[in-house]
Amino acid sequence: MWSRIRLGECLMSLALPADAKPNLQAAYDLGRKADAKPPGGKVKAMSKAHLAEAIDLLARVYEATGENDAAAAWRVERAKYPPEQVPAPRPAK
């Protein structure tokens, strides 16, 4: 999943959204499978972070290709994956 996201990101930086779309869609599909049936019943934080990143990039792809309705739908999907909350640092002794 991670390699497809990186490839999609590289293709987007080269202004090739049509080429990035299938890679990002595949990454999203893989992430959804991991989200639906995680081993041991727990979803890894990294898989959720990767899934959120793939969704962000898919929204950018659809925006770049002028498909604003699809981009908006991906942004709605992205709202299902809030950013991870990092615990506050412990006070110094």
C-alpha cells in the first residue's frame, strides 16, 4: 500500500493525475481491506494513516482532473479518519 501511495504522489508531482489515479485507488482498496479485516482484531495506526494519505491524494487527483464532485466525495470519506492524537509529553523531572 505504501509504495503505491508514494508512486501516486510522485506522479502527481509530475502533473500526471490520470496515471496516479489507479495506483492511489489500489492503495485505498488495500487499506480498506486492512481496515475491514485486521489480523488480531486491531487496526494498525499506520494503516489508518496510510489510508488517510491515499484519500487525501485521491481528492487532489480528482480536483486536478476537474472532477470536483468526486473530490468532494473523497473529502467526506477523509473525515472518517481523523488525525492521530499524539499524547502530551511528560513533564521534565
